[in-house]
Amino acid sequence: MRVIDYSFELPKHLIAQYPPRKRSYCRLLSLDGPSGKLSHNMFTDVLHKLNSGDLLVLNNTRVIPARIYGRKPSGGKVEILIERMLDDSRVLAHVRSSKVLQAGTKLLLGDDKNEKKVKSTIITSYNNLFEIIFEDDRTLLNILDSIGHIPLPPYIRRLEEKIDYKLYQTVYGTHLGSIAAPTAGLHFDRWLLDALKAKGVNIVFITLHIGAGTFYPVRVQTIEEHIMHSEYAEVSQEVVDAIISCKERGNKVVAVGTTSVRSLESAANACKNTLIAPFFDNTQIFIYLGYKYRIVDALITNFHLPKSTLLMLVSAFAGYKHTMEAYHSAILEQYRFFSYGDAMYITHNPKASN
């Protein structure tokens, strides 16, 4: 299928630049996958869409202050965006500089506000990423807390503010490692999570650390040519047991965010003789039309960029026609798009893979 088929025109004013005043105070576009029927709700209405015994799967990753500014020995500026923490002193990172950096290059990290700068060295480079070692007595996380910035997505046209350090994190995130938030989860506040539990909805957590690849455009003409980026995911035995029990009861598995979908489906695809098994590995799963979902029955997700792999994943879940019609309706109804925007609740269309 052609990548251009996933393009759409989005007015700039619909790209949310700030989060809502309260996490759950946003709109929810509900899409019935089999029929394509749409309904317009508020996000708190997810409470009425989930039943006792259903399973809600959330991604408990937490965003690190992954953007760092610094200088080369020449005085030239550099900007570092950490892709992955390797250990307590080494990272893989994207580096923006006026000239290509070589192995052995020394960097002095920290902007003008940081009295104590951090020395670092480029170790090597591969696949457009640089391995960097920090030469500091502090732990890597302490260094990032000192000199790092929250890496807001490129379509948010402003510098990070105090509000982002709170609201660009989920209330349940515990595992540091992402450079982008699992944005569908941003809408859940403590009240809503407690209300879901009180109703009898079971809640479990997977972990997928989100890298910069989530923002990469698909630069090929046909979907099949695209090479998916790799991200690390964890699906525990507890999650596996909860999914199996949920399926046996005849209840539905509701994934919050495309990262939860990719984690669960990766765990299922790694199995040969069982429905799903624990998974602790990198995944490059690329879900597009023709993919047969094995685990997820319903999906809560934000609105995604044109021609993105995430929009293709949604299309494979609900069907291409239904998905694009829903996006067209969302634009007409002035929904807010992307990370700080509104959300969708989608039920699986089994015929989408045909």
C-alpha cells in the first residue's frame, strides 16, 4: 500500500501546544471498528466503555530529561538527544552539530544556567547514533536531572515550561527510559484510575521505552519498504497471566497507547505454542494493513501524524476506510491533535486484516 494514502491536511491550530487544564478534561472520539460508527464523548466516558473483568494495559515508562545542550572544544554548539541509556555513564544519542563529530571528540555539556558543566567524550558512532560516555562522579540520572531538558516533540513549537515536567509524564510512570511520553496515558488521572478499579476493571503495566523513532516520517513510497526502528519492551508473567484469564472470561483486553499494542503483540508473536508469553527484548514490530491482531480487543490512543507508522497501526486495527473517515471527522469537529491533544477509543475490526 502507498504511504501517501495515509496523508491528510491538518490545520496548524489543531496541533495542541499545551496540555488540558486537567488530565481527563479532553474529548474522546469513539470508533466502532466493525461498523465504522463514530460518537463524540469526553475522556472520562471510558469509564462507561469498560466493564468489570476487562483488562486495561498501560505503559509505565517515564520520560527522562533527554535533551542536553553543550559545546565542542572549538566553542561550537551541540545538541544531544539521548536515544537509550546503556549503563550508568554511557548513552546512545542523536547529536546535532555544525560539523560531523569524530570518535574522541570532547564535549562540555550544560547550558548557561548550569554552573557545573559535565565533561563527556564521543566513543564511536553507528547508524546515525553516537555512543557518549559521561565523565562525572554522579549517576547518569542525576546528571540528566541537573543539565537535561524535557524533550518535547518537534511539533510543539515552544520551549519546555514548568508545566511540562509534570504533565508530559503519566501519573503511573515508574520506569525511566523514554524520550517521549506514552501520550494516550497522559489522560488518566488518579480519580479515573481509582474509578475504573472500583468498577472491577483490572489494570496491569507493560514497559516500552520510547525512542526518537516514534517521530520519524516514513520516507519510502510503499509501506512494505519501511524499516521500523527498534525499542526495548517488557511484558511480565503477571501481565501474561492477566491476559489469559481475561480471554478465558470472555472479557476484552484494552491497550492504552500504541506502545502497549506493540509490546503485547510482540510478546504474542514470539510464541509458537501459546497465546502469549513473557517478553523482555527489543522489538521492531511494524503493524500495518493485513496484520492479524492476536491480543488487543480495544485501543485508547491519541491522534497521530500523517503518514506515520502509528496511523498505519490504527488503520490495521479499525480498517483503513474507517480510520481515515474518523480523522476527517475529528478535523471537522475541531479535535486537538498529537501528544497534548484529544484521544480515541477504538474497538477492533476483525475484517481490517482482509
